[in-house]
Amino acid sequence: MKKLLKTVPFFGLIFTILLFGQHTTINAQNNSDHVFIKMEVNGMACPYCAYGMEKELKKVSGIDDVKIQLKEGIVFLSILKEKKPSKENLSSIITNAGFTPGEIEYSDKPYPIRDTSKE
């Protein structure tokens, strides 16, 4: 029984290393075929506004992730490179959702996003 107890932590350690190793590889692969977008959206005043904006953006083909920082009025998107929308298309989506578009930036790397869930 003592021998079994000594081997269980070892296998747990191996499993953890394999799990995190694969996770890192998957993220690196996903980042290489995505473009990241940071948009200023003026006029979002409440969580319902943010939900409406998120709902409209998720209708765009290729968008994987939408994160909204409501207080700052910033929207972060992750989208497949081959589906990258133009600034005009994004501005149109924002305007049609009832908001005013601001600056729109593209990047090959994810933008640092502050965790606002604890605020």
C-alpha cells in the first residue's frame, strides 16, 4: 500500500506536465491563425448595452472571443485571420447596434485584458 501511495503523486505530476504542455501548444497554434482587435465603443452605459454589443459582434463569421470592458468602453475580439473584418465593417456593426465607434486597432498578438469580474 505504501508503494502505491508513493507512485500516485508521481503519476499526478506527469499528468499535470502533459496537460499544461498540450495547453500551451494549443494556445500558440490558435494565436498564429488569429488576429486580435481592440475597439473603442462609446455609449455603452450598462451591462445590457455590453450584452447587446457582444451579441451583434458574435454574428460575424470567424469571431471566436469577445471581451468587453464596460467602464472603459473597450471591446476586444479574437477572429480568424482569413475572416478579418475591415474597420468600416466594424464601425458599421457598432453604429447599427446603437453606439458610436472610436479607434479600432489590429494586432497579431493578444491584447492584455484586465480582469474586471472582481471589480
